[in-house]
Amino acid sequence: MVSLYFRTVILVFLNSCSAFVPSLKQFRLQSHIFSTQEAKEALISLFEPSLDDILVCPISLEPISRKISFLGSPKESFECSSFGTKYVSNGVYLDLTSNQKSTKPFWERSLQEIVQTDTFRNPWVAFLYERGWRQGFKNAGFPGVDDEFDSLKAFFSASEGSKSILTGNVLDLSCGSGLMARRISKLGTTSRFIAADFSEVMLLETYRRFTGDPLLKIPELIRADVAQLPFKTESFDGIHAGAAMHCWPRLEQSLREVCRVLRPNGKFFATTFKKGAYGVPRQVNDKGGASFRFFEVDELNNLLTSSGFSSVDIEVVGAGCLIARCEK
Ligand SMILES: C[S@@+](CC[C@H](N)C(=O)[O-])C[C@H]1O[C@@H](n2cnc3c(N)ncnc32)[C@H](O)[C@@H]1O
């Protein structure tokens, strides 16, 4: 009788906590499959920090440790398992940018960071992104997101002796408002799916659009700088970066990071702009030029090859869209 009472109390406690803390959802179990011993173990395990398989501290590359505390209400906390650097989740996304970068004041940021990255941290841009902004890329030859998704699926599909990339760990990098992430999520095939972006408002917009469709499973949303990725080396089977490389201020370093977090034979599918896509060729230089960085085919090929990809194929679509299909 006492044991039954004890078990019921633990179950009620776990179930009520799981409503607030996402990672506790695994403990929403039916009481009939839960013995008292299992219930006790589940309760104790809640207080023990667990190390994430993929998420790491962007500074030390040591695993992120997740801890649950019950002071007042249940709260999840995240820190570097070796150095204790703290990271914060706001309930929508986990911010895994290095603290120093995310607090760097406007006047200390390079012109490239301001133009290429900060443009997308503006709430108006996040609002307008799928209300015309992204559709406008068609003028430069972009096929449109549905066609881009078909190309991604074809490239990620099973090849001889290996499973489809889309059944493994997949990262949508610089996910923007989540337009490709929603399509990947709808497939429901990935074992772990992460959507990451540097822009806080883009991540909020991704979340808002996901919650608008009750059939969609929301991916893990991570705030990350592509030049300092908070992911374990060789942790992803496939990475997508749509219309993004021209927005990465530290491009060479970012491409090395993409290659680092991809497993051997993993695949990277990316779209970006060809120089002259909108008529007048523009170029930024290391001191901070005027605009986004558009590419010549050979230039992009060299950049990707020298970042560590063993096979690189660049397709030119229309006047100014480049599709890169790379294998590590
Ligand atoms: C043109 S949008 C592309 C969005 C989406 N992937 C698509 O296919 O339309 C470029 C994205 O790159 C992101 N971005 C810019 N700088 C970044 C950085 N340093 N790290 C990660 N993402 C970055 C922006 O926040 C923005 O969401």
C-alpha cells in the first residue's frame, strides 16, 4: 500500500514536471508499465546531469551537460561539462553562441558581420522573409523551396550500400524562418534533427511557423555561429544550408566547421548566389566591403575543396543560383 502510494506520488510528480521541461517528456509513462523501483530510478536520474551526444560548448568543444533543478519550478540548465561555461535556453531555442560574441556591441562588429549577419537579426526581416523576400530569389534563378527540397531529397537519398542521409542526424544550418526545416521535419525520418541560426528572431519565426502546424514535430532549435559550431566533430550525416553561404562573414572558417561536424562520407547540400546574379557584380573584402559575398563557380569549388570536402559538384541554375553538392 505504501509502495503504491510512493509510486503514484512519483508518477504524478514526473508527469507534472514533464509538462514544463521538454527533456522530461520521456518520463510521461503509463503507470502500469512503471514499477516502484523504475519510478525511483527515473526520479533520481532527473537530478543527475546528462551529457549530450551532439551538442558541445562552442569554445572548448566539450559536451554540453544538461541538468534539471526544481527550485520553485522545474528548470533545465546547460553548461560546458569541463569548464562550466553556462548556456541559456529561453524555452524556444538554446543559445550556444560563445558569450563573448553574442554580447559584442554593434560598434565592435565588422561591416561584414553587420551586413551579412545582423540584417537577419532585424524583426522586420524575419517577418518579411517568407512574405516575399525569399520568393524574390527566383529573380536570380533560385528554383523555389519546393524544388530545392526535391533536389536535396534526391542528393540525400540512399546510395548503394548506405542508408538515406535523411534517416540519420540532420542539420539545417542558417535555417532562417524554417522553410526547409518544415519540409524535412514533415518527412519524419530523421533520427535527430537540429535547425540552427545566429538570428534570434529567425529562430522565433521558425518556432512560430512550426507551432502553426500541429502535425509538425519541432526540431531542436539552436542559436549558433556557423564559424564556431557547437556540435561534436563528425556528428551529422547530412547538412543543408539554403541561401546562406553568402551571408557567412567568416566564410573559410565556417566551411571548415561544416566539414568538421559532418561524418566521413556525410553530405552537404547548399544553395547560394553566383556573382552577377542581380546584374552588377559586387564583392566584399576582408576589410569589409559593401555587401553579401557572391561567388564564381571555380571560386566556390576551391573554397569547398580546400575546406576538406572530397567531392564537390557545383550546378549553375538560371542567371545566378549556385547549388553545391558536396561529400566529405
Ligand atoms: C538568406 S537567409 C537563408 C534562410 C534559409 N536557409 C533559406 O533557405 O531561405 C540567411 C540566414 O543566414 C543566417 N546567418 C547569417 N550569419 C550567420 C552566422 N554567422 N551563423 C549562422 N547563421 C547565420 C541568417 O540569420 C539568415 O537566417
